[in-house]
Amino acid sequence: MDYSVVMPRLSDSMEEGKLISWKVREGDRVEKRDVIAEVESDKAVMEVQAFKDGVVKKILVKEGESVPVGKPIAVIESEEKKESEKSDNVKKDSEGSSLKIIDEIFAKAGEDDSQKAVSEISKVKGKASPKAKREALKAGMDIEKLQEEGKLPSPAHFNDIKEYERSRYFTPKAWKLLKEYGISYELFDRKRKHDEKEVYDFIKSNDIPLKKRVDPLKKAIIKNVTASSKRPVYRIFDFIDTSLIEKHKEYSFTVWFIKIVAIAMMEHEGFRSVLEGDFLKIYPNASVSVAVALGDALFMPVFKKANLKSVREIDKELKEFKEKISKGGLKPQDMEGSTFGISNLGMLGIFMFDAMINKNDSAVAAVGAARDFKAAVTLTIDHRLVNGYEGALFMKRLKELSSDPMVFK
Amino acid sequence: MLYREALNMAIDEMMAKDENVVILGEDVGRYGGSYRVTEGLVAKYGEKRVIDTPIAELSIVGNAVGMAMGGLRPIAEIMTANFSLLAFDQIINHMAKLRYMSAGKITLAMVVRMPGGVSRQLAAQHSESYEQMLSAVPGLIVFAASDVNYAYHALKKAILMDDPVIFLEHELLYNKEGEVNFDEDLDPFKARVVKEGDGITIVSYLKMVDDVMEAVGEIEDGLKTSVEVIDLCSLNPIDFKTLSSSIKKTGRLVVVEEDHKTGGYGASIVSFASEELFYELDAPPLRIASKDVPIPYNRRLELEVIPTPRKIAKRVMEWGVENGL
């Protein structure tokens, strides 16, 4: 490997030196500490030594010439191996030595291309983190202007810039669709702006499902019906006579049916019971939950102590519940305390169905549409609370009450 | 294995391998060490190699320097970092400088071990951390062991080195459980990535690493991001390579230390990040440290002054929200 012999600084005040004489010629072999030249400083003539073994490759300064301190005067081709080979050996020799590791650690940590544009980054206007500014510079974005227009938050961070940069290739509606469906912006080229239709076509042709988070209300429903499905139930099917109900049109079918159920419940305590560990809690009144749907959400408001209420009061309460549900004002306590449930799909023309028992209720009555003054009723009953015989008696009582003129007085 | 047992094993193995390895300090011999780190060694290697000294820290380190100059490999124990103040002249003017001032003719293959930090109600004079001072002395290598595996390997490597090493321990870590991977060729200068993540880099050392790890779950849940936790391990030199690759990835730096904030060790980490990685930062770096008061004796006040997992989580989350997370 070549190394240069430079004009040495021989005293504090020396700035240049005159080469008095060469002691070697090009091609000569020299050993470490051999005198190769004599130079004159501002004070005295001194010897210049070789620092390594090697061959004089080139002499750069003629005798009698003056050169500044530090300037090469000759090149010597050293016999030592190249630096890289050499350090390899050193590494092997001193495996585990602290010096080697320290050297590696001090190898500059923060260098890469990004540092080159530093002066430009500091000129980026607007309030943003350094990383955000660097990204904005790369994307050619004017942070200050976008912040004035309200398109970027202040201060802006890296993700804000990234987000905006990506959204530029989409119309606002298209961008919203991407977010909703969780589709990567990278699937679209960045040569032009993509519109809503394009994104929607992409969704359709790739059959991408919309991923909707289950809201807390839906979660509660899922929890309840899952628990309900684990209950030991049996079912009883029959028809009730609806001629009297249809005759008294001043109140709806549901209102009349709540009334009838409440009367029957008072005669069968099993339907007023709740199972709690080793105890049965038997309520003195009949509280009835009624399924009311609003879109995909299902609510079970409870008509408390329905046995003590007149049909007019029940009707009023039902209207209040419906109003509360449509306005989102139904409170948790409005849905507690029942021991029996009613589900009516008659208004949709359904002939017959069965329902799931609500929360801690003992049973649920599923009511279908009335045809020829007859409506199908399915009782789904928790066998732990009410056995088949009692269930049958209860059904029988519902049938009697629905055609009892006294009820409709 | 316990942290103190790992340290004991490291010393024991090195003493068995090399008879030049000796230990000295207060109660290291017959008593087995204040924290039982040197337990059983005097019976095995005798009083000539396991030396009980008077209560005189300056002379403990001074003697160790002399022993090292004479070719031994002494391990000096200072009972707590608080008492190392008495030995600072030997540590700074002799231990750190003799190799440089003798143009490398004198080497000091020696280790000074000391536990520091806030234990539990030991009051102001026994609760300090002096890593900021010790790490600021050129010529000293400073290791800080926060886990059992590092404690074992790093102490062995420290004993093997020809350079003087300050080996920091923490009083609350001595009974920490952990595994030692005996097959590992651990590089004691390398920072340890305790947990990977790409949202926030939290840098810490010694006992605070455990506190940070306890806080991480809450932070990740609260800020909906992932946290990378780095244990510095070597406080001087610092493993800037590991630090910078993490900071480049996350753009967000938090440093947690038990020392007082003003002039605390974490300042140098934040300074590195703002000097070298300014344009990589997506938020101002955050330092979580003890309050600038002498550590109180009262337990409630003590906990009020030092960082705790709960306080770390709360502060990082506030900072995250303030800065666009």
C-alpha cells in the first residue's frame, strides 16, 4: 500500500521547509527509521525518516525546492498489507477485546441520505415535527398553506403528512370508502386522482367485505341470546281466538295480549319466577318484557306490574317506550325486572314462529298473525322453572282469557 | 437463578480460572457481602484473595488500582454508590487516567462494583444514583446490569477486560429471578432490545427497565401503538447504533431514569437524539426522572419523587396525546 512522506513540522513556527538533499532514489528499498532526506526549517537542517518498510515509488520534490508543511514530498510503497486486510487480522486476534467493540459502536450512528437535505428541511414553513417536515419536503407539500386551509392539523406529525399525501390521489368520497373498507391505498396507482366509483368497482370485483365493529348495544344482544340458547327449553304450540281482540280495535293486539298474559301469570307463579343459584325468586306481580325492533337493534322494554295496570295505561306505556326507543332514550332500568316475554311478528304477516327467552325470563310467547280470527302462539318455556303440565295449563288459560268477554269490559 | 447468584457465579468462575482475580471491599469475606454477592468465596479462595477491608472507600479503590498496576485483576466492591463519593479521587484521577497518562504502559484490569438507586426507605444518603458522574469520566467503561443474564455475562467480560470498568447494580434487583443463557457470547457494550415495537422508543437502564415493562401494556392500549423498550446496558460507551435504528423507526423517544432530572444521565440520550437524529423525530423527546429533591425517607413521599410504572404510563400517554398520537 502506498503512503506519502510529507514535509514535517520541525518547530512551532515552521510553515514551509526547503528540501536540502535526498538520501534515496526512486526504486530504492527503505526500512523503518532510515533517513531518506534532509530538510531545512527556519532554524536548522534536520533529517526525515521513513515510517514504514518499503520501496520509494516516487520523489515529488526536487532538491532545493521549498514546500509547505504537510505537503507530500515522496511516495513509498509499503510492504504492509492493505488496511482492510490488516484490520481483519486484528479482529481475529483480539476477539472479544473491548477496543474493537468500542470502535464499532463509535462508527457514526446517524448517517444516511436523509441528512443531506437538512438545510432544505429547516426552510419548510408551518408547524410540524422535524420528521413530518422531511416527509412533506419529499412529497412537495406546503404545510403552512395546508394548515391555513384546515387540511392538516397543527402541529402536524409524520402520520398526518403521510395520510394527506396518500389522500391526494383520491376524491374525498373515494378516500372515505378506502378507510371504511380498510383497503390499502397502495393498490391504486399514483398517477392520477381516483374517484368513488372506481374504488367501489374495485370493492365489488374483489368482493371485499365491509368490516363493521360490533357496537356495544349489539354486543349486549349477542351476549343475551347466546346465554339464552344454553337454557333447557321446550315448546308448546296452539292457537288463540282473536275475534274479541279484533273487535276492540281501540287498543292494539300487543296491548291486549300483554293484559291477557299478565292475568294468566298471576295464576301461575312459575311464570313470575327467576332462578338465582339455589333460590327461586318469586315476584308478587307480573312484569312482562316485549320485543321492539328498531333497525337491526332489538329492545325488550319491561311493563312492570302489568297486572295492576289497565289496558289504557299499558297502551300509553307502549307508546312511551316506542318514542324513547326511536329517540335513543331507553334506559337500562327500563329493560329490567321482567319474568315473561312477548314477541309479536304478526304485523309482518308471519304465521307461526318461536322466540328466544329474554335474559332471566321464565318463558316467551311468540305470536303470529291472526287468520280467520285465530293467531298461532308458541310458548318457549324454561323447563327448570315450569314443567310441561303447568306450561299446558298456562296455554289453556291464555286461550280462555282471549275469548273471555270480562277481559274486554 | 437470582441476580446476586449470577454475579456470584461470574466472580467465582473467574477466580477459579485466574488466580490473579481478587476481590476486596467491606464485608465481602466472612460476612459474604452486604447483598450476599460474594457469599462462600472466602471459604473457597482464602483471605488472601477475598479481602475484608476497613470502612475506607478511598483506600479500597486505591488498593485496587495498585493491585492492578502490579498485574492482579482486582474486583473492588463499594457497598453503595453513595459511598463511592469518598473514592472519587482514586476512581477519576487514577483508575480512569493512568492508562492514558502512561501512554498505555500501565493497564488497569480492574472492576469496581457498586449498587445504587432508590431501594426502600433508605433515605437521602443511601438512595442516590451516580451514573451521570461516573459515565462522564473519559477512561471508564460503565456497565449497568438490569437483568440476570446480562449481570452474569457482563461481569465476566468486565473482569476479562484490560480496561477499568465501573459495574453498576441496583439494590432492588439482587433478588430478581431470571435465566442465564450459558451458551451466549454476550457483547456487554450492546444495548438490549427488551421488547420490539414501532410506535415509541422507551430507553432505560437498571431497575427502571422493569418499571417500564410493567407500564408498557397500559401505554400500548391507551395510545394504540406499539412500544420498543431498550435497556442501555452499557452507559459508557453508549450503543448509539441500536438507539438510532430504533429512533429512526419510531420517531419518538422517551427516556426513563430513576436519577434526578436535572443533570441526569438521560439528558445525554436526549441530546444525542436531538443532535444526530433531529429530522427523524416526530415529537419532542420526553424524559421521565425523579424530582429534584433529596430522596425522602417516608415511603409515600419516596414514591411521589421517583418514577413508578403507573406514573410512567400516565406521563407517556399524556405526552403521546399532546404530540399527535
